[in-house]
Amino acid sequence: MHTVAVLALDQVIPFDLSTPIEVFTRTRLPDGRPGYQVRVCAERPEIDAGAFTLRAPWGLDGLRGADTIIVPGTATPEIPLTAEVRDALRAAAADGTRIASICAGTFPLAAAGLLAATYPEIDVDPGVLYVDNGQILTSAGAAAGLDLCLHMIRRDYGSAVAADAARLSVMPLEREGGQAQFIVHDHPPTPQGSTLDPLLVWLQDNLGRELTLADIAAHARVSTRTLIRRFSEQTGTTPLQWLHRARVRQAQHLLETTHHSVERIAAQVGFGSPTAFRDRFKRTTGVSPHTYRRTFGRHPSVTRDPRHRQGRGMARSR
């Protein structure tokens, strides 16, 4: 089982602390087993968390042997790290442990020398939700920590497990940011008893067909104008956008779990040509189908090398 150690520093921000705890402890594998063991670690037995005092069950020794260490933000990020915390983070990095920060947790990583030797050498990209430089990952503020955690789940266990975790986190259809996300989230739930429910099931079952807006409206027995209005009200998107994302999500699953050619997958998920498929897939996920398969294609073991380079991030060394 993958072990995640969450490091609670003094004045830790409760939201940043709870995000990885909740996301990772609720992650389940297809057979129902938990995907992660989570440790909350701290330098001292009691930590100031603003509105309350935290009693961490693990000391800094809990960082040793962890597969991933997450550093949440603190209310006063300029507080210097103690030598013990700095040395523990450096030792973990030297061992190849994956280390991620949420929001202002980037500052402790920088102070430990894991992003750059000095702060001015750090290249901050304000237009992205998170950065993945392989072993070191950083996220923007607050809710972007959810995106980062889901991204790490996708790296570890693939899209099906990540999609299930996204549903539990009630993530939106699409998060804005300068960087396309690997994870194509499930569509937001429609209201209970929604009139669109049967149509959405039909669309999911007919992804391989060439469907036009008129075809979808005809099946729903409404005008195209009424169809567009209902989709906007009940899903927050348009019928064709919903269909495109469902097709890309299915294509991700096929790229991960089969050896089918890109051309065959394009036909299976309803794209008129491999070129149209490649273009839509890259616009949605940020990478080509071939790159996606190299990154997320299933191997005998679900554990991936944490040093494997995955993408960009919010803060990175030059």
C-alpha cells in the first residue's frame, strides 16, 4: 500500500491539512482495498492550527519510508524551518520520495532547498493549478490542492480510481487554469430525477456513433433549442461538449487498459477521424494519445517511479 505522510508545521492551515487526508483516505482500488495509508506527522506532539491545537500521532520519523510526503501551507510561511524539519525533508528527497506542497507549503520546500537554493531563483507560474516536475510537485492555493491530489492518484493507480476519488470530492466538470489537466473529471451530477438522466445514459451507451446535435435532440424528442437550454441548466455545459468529454474519458480508459491502436480507439469512441481524435484529446488533456499511453498505460505493478517527469507546476527551480 502507498504511504502518504502529511507534515503538519506550526500554524498549519486546516483546509490545506485536511485536503490530502480526506482525499487519500477515501481512495479505493477496484477491488475495494484502500489505496493509501495516511500518516499525520509533526515535529512536536502539539501543533498550533489556528482555531484548534493538533495532536499528531506521528513525529518526523513518520516521514521515513513514506512513498509521498505532502507539506500543507501555513498561516505565516516566512517562519524559518527548524534544522530537524529541513534535514528530514532533504533526506526524504535524497531517497527519491515524492514530495508535494499545497498552497504556501511551497515556502518550506524552498527553504529546504528542494526548489532552488535561494528564493529569487524560483520560477513562479501564476497561471496554472499545479506543477509536476517529477519528484517535486506544487499546487496553487486551497482548492488546487484537490487537483494536485487527484493528479497523484492518477499517476499511482490510473484514471478509474482517480475518477472515483473525484466523484467523492464533488469536483467540478472542468477546472480553469493555464495548464490542461490530465484528469478529465466526471460530469457533475444532474439533479435527482432530472429529465436528462435517460438521455445521458443513452449518450454514454452510444459514444461510438456519429451523433449530431439534431440526432441527440431527436432522440430526446425536443427541439435543439430546448435541448441546449436543458443541458445548460442541468449539467452546466452543452450537449456536444458533454459528448466530447465522455468520449475522451472513454478513450483514456482504452489507452490505459488496452493495446488497441490510436486509430481503432478513435473509431471506438466516435471520432470521425484519427486526426480529429488526436486534436480533441490533446486540447482536453494537454497531451497526445501516445504520450498519455506512455505515461498512464498499465504495467504489472501500479506503482510508478516517482522520479518520472509528468509535467509542469506552479513553482519550479530553474
